Amino acid sequence: VLVNHVTCALCDTVCTSVSSLKAHIRFRHCNERPFHCHLCDGSFKNTYDLHKHVETHNDSDAYSCDVEGCGFTSRTLQTLRQHYKRV
């Protein structure tokens, strides 16, 4: 038995604290999406996901690959970073 660890009753995942268990249950087992996009009907489980979604409404591609001749552009820095890892 792990000391100071709590197990999820819904899937047997072991968490290191009650607060991390609550977060696990909220993200894995609940469909509640309290964060709403002001530009469309989208709703999200947390502010990070909402922020990443709102970036998709931006018509301009704010990030571009600086490799000569590539021409890749992206609306988000995360997608640009994924591009760099692939190429």
C-alpha cells in the first residue's frame, strides 16, 4: 500500500493527493465543460483548452517556419513546435 496515495473508485488510477484525484475525476470521468467560447458554441473542461481553441478563430497565421523555402505557417506556437519536431 502506498502511503499518502488515493485510488480512484471509478478506474483504480492511483493519485498522489486528494486534489489530484479530484482533478483526475473531473478530466477523465466528468463531461462538465464550464468554460465557454465567446465566439462559437464550443465549451471546454479548463481554461487552457479554451485558450487554445480561441486561437483557432484567429484568421491570420501568427507563427511561421524560419527554414528557408519551407513556407509552413500555423495559428499556434504549439503546432509550429510540432512541425519543427517532424522536420
